Amino acid sequence: MNLSKKQIDIIIENTPKELKGKHRSFDSDLGHYMKYGANWSYQAGYVSHNNNQVLVVKVFGLIQ
């Protein structure tokens, strides 16, 4: 699913601090956002954290 930059920013703002900068595989993907002309994208998906599914954004494999 295509996401907006605003949606990506909201997910990043609500990501637990202890997950930021970590490498984690998604349990399930939600969608992505790619800037026009970029060769990379923001990937959104769910990861397991403290027995819950948390929605996070990754760029270059790192949680933002």
C-alpha cells in the first residue's frame, strides 16, 4: 500500500525510543512511501516488541 509522508512521520513520532536505530525484520508489511526521483523508500510494517505488535518505519534497514 502507498502511504503519505505525513503518515510516515506520524508512525516515526510514535515509535518507542528503544526501537530506534535497531535492525528488526517485519512480522508483516504495511506499505511504503518513496520520494519522487529517489532510489530508496520508507518501509512501514509491524515488529514484535514487549509481546505487542508495534508499527514502525525503516529506512536502509534501520528503524527510524
